[in-house]
Amino acid sequence: METTSIRVQKSSRLPQELIDLIVDELKEDVTSLRACALTSQCFRRPSQRTLFHCTKLHPLPPDRELEVQSSSNTTDSNSEESRHRPSVCDRLHLLLQSSPHIAPYIRDLRIRDTENEEHPSKSWLTKINSLPLILPLLTQLQRIYIAGSMSESLLDIGKVPEETKKALFMAMRSSKITHIGFQCVQFPNFEELLEAIGKAGWGGSLKNLTLFAVDVAQDEESSDSDDSETKGTVIETKKRVKKLDVVTDTDGRTNAEKSRLSSLALFMGPSLSTALSDWMLGSESSYSLDSLNKFSLVAEMTHELSLAKRVVAASKGSLKEINITIVEGEEDYDDTLDLSAPRVVYFGLDISSSNPYSCQPVLNWWCTSLESSQNCSSQTDSLEVFNIFILTELMDITHFHYTAPGWERLDELLSKRGEGQGDGNEKQVQMNVRLKLLDEEDDDQKEDPVVPPELLDRLRDAFPLMKAKGRLEVSQMTESLFCFLGVYWQ
């Protein structure tokens, strides 16, 4: 009788393929996944695999800090314990020691640190930590993202313990690494930046590189100087690049082993972006851009658009999506960008009430680029979607000049895009205009501000031709802006 009972239990077990499908449906529900991991052996492994696939090492939330501080005020021994309480990183190390089977589940590692002069205890990455012990265990790691804070301060890589820094850079050189991202990070010098990314993705595995709000300490003084000093900084940086070419090439990597990037996102100062592009597009670079599909750039009008042109040229027609956000545009820029290959264009525009017409040079540049691309293209136009993100604060929208000549010119160009090609398969461009209120980034806001409907109607009226053709959509953007700027790990 007992044997029969055992056979019934075994035969009534769900197939593992079905259990995996159930767990996969719960991948966004952390609470349910944790519950599933405690039910049985057949649910535990797939649940843990999903839970730990993307592992975040962040500072402890403020409420947890307050909780520990309040409890530590009871006795001196508790106070001493709070000063040495394990960080999230240390807790992960303890977990991997007790459950080593979890380590291969971690494929995506997201490291965030916050430096704050008023609360130095928040920073954990600049203290002795367990990362050098953790990283060698992550044998299946594919993505590494390191971020500081947009609102407080850049993460200073120079303050990271040497052992931790070496472990991070070594992990990035794994042949399984496909994604590397730095956000709000400052390197001590250009050499150390190249040390981090110059040999990443051994064997050509790296596909996605993001350097967003990345700085170099040596170039800080020159960032606010005049043009002659900036040029001097660029020249000195180029000299360092030439010296480093020999260093980065000693790994014996051939052209066939270079990482053929499919996505590249950049946001940095003019001199640093120039030096980095000189190295990246040079013959000794570890990367090839001839398979680049996505390119994102946050730029100042007159300094960095030449970088976009060089990247587009290096992509050799493979580029399918381009995203350029121009922070300042008070001066016209004569050079244009080849937009004949991309199918999707993202155009970010920062407007300000202090100078309502500051967007005119930016609009002129986009319109001229669209015209020259259409005139010079020998093949069928590829553009399908033209997205505009207008970055502003709620109070500045009323000062926005919807009737500026640049908007009229853009409306006319996009409405005619694809017409007259004579192949019977003309592509008509869809235009999406989205208002992103920067007020949403204010932590003191109790509720997210909403754009009044009449203001959205005024924006629709700025593009009468596209509106009449039914190819215009205007709305408020509520999701995070970072994911459209190449910061995919937000």
C-alpha cells in the first residue's frame, strides 16, 4: 500500500517544462517567486534562477538605516554592531558561501553606490568589501553596470579599493561579457578609463557599451576654461591615447576578435568624448562599429555633433536607430548628419524659458540633416519613425514657441518624406512628439505633474501637415528618460 502511494505521488508531479513556464510568467512578481522558491525542489531552482538573474548591489534604503540606528541606540554593543553591519554586497557573499549553486544564476550585476559628504556611511563601494571574493564565483556573468548618483555626486573610481577595482576590471574582460555600463562615474585619468573598457569582452563578446555622465578628474579644470585651454587638454589626451595604443594592443587581439558593438551610448564632456572617439575609431581600438545598430548621444550643439558624424560613418550603413539629445543649441552648426540608414530617430530637445528661441539652431541642424540625407541617398529612404522628446519644466511650457520657423520646416520635411520615390512602396514617416516634464525628477513632488490637455493640443497644431495626414501622435512621457538615452539598467 505504501509503494502504491509513492507511485501516485511521483506520477502526479507536474512536468518540469510546465513548472518553468509558470515561473517565467511570474518573473515580474518578486513576492510570488520567493514563495515559489519555498514550495518544493522542482520550484526552487527555476524560481531562484529568475530571482537572481538580475542582482542589484545598492546601498541600504534610508528606512532600513533608520531602523538599524534606532535599534542600535539601546546599548553600546548594538551601536558597535551597527557600525560593522554587513552591506548588501557582504550579504550576497554569505549567501553564495552557503548556497554556491546560486552563483551561476547571476547573469546581470548592477552596482550602485552613493557618495554623500553629509552621510559618508552611504558609500559602500569605496570601503573594503566582498566584491573581489564574489566576482570570480560569477562564472556566467554577462552584464555589469556601475553607477553613482545623478542627484548627489559622481562615483569616484579613484576611491575604490585597489583590490575591488582590479576584480571589476578583470570581470569585464571575461569572454562572456556582452554589456558594460558606467553611469555618473569619475575616473582618476583617461588611462584608467581605458583600463576599464579597453580590453572588455575578450574574444569580441562585448555588444553594448554605455558611458553616461562619465568624467575624468584631470580634465575638470579645463572643462570651464576657454577654447585654447580645451584644445590643449585634447592634445594632451591624444598623446596619452597614442601611448596607450601600445598597451591596449598587447593582448594580441586581431581584427576578427574585436568586439563588434551593436549599441553605443555616450554622454561626457567635449574633450573627453573627442579623445575617446579618437581611440575608439583608431586602428588600435578594441572595438569595431561596422555592426552598430543603436547609437545614443547627449551633446552640446557646437562641440560633439562631429562625434556623431564619425560614429555614423564608421557604422557603414548598419545603424538602425539613433538618439541624439542636444542640451544647448544657441549657435548654428553647419555640418550635417547622414540620416539615410536609421529607421528610427530619437531627437531630444531641452527648452528653457530664459531663451525661448534657443531651439531654433537645433531644429535647423535636424532639418538640414534630413534634407541632405534625402538628397544624397541613392537607395530607398529608410526612415519610418521620427520621435521628438521635449524636455522641460511645467512652468516653461507656456513660453514655448510652437510657431517657430524650425517647427514648420520640420513638419513639411517629414510630411513629404518618402513621397516621389516611384517604387510604389513609399514609406510614410510616423511622428511622435512627447513632452517630458523634468519636475517629475523632484523627490519633493507628492504627485507627478500633468500637462494640461490644451497645451498638448497647441503642440499638435504646431505640425498641421503631419496632423492632417494622421501620422502625428502627441502625448506626455511618464516613463524614465534614461532608458531612451542608453541607460537600459534603470
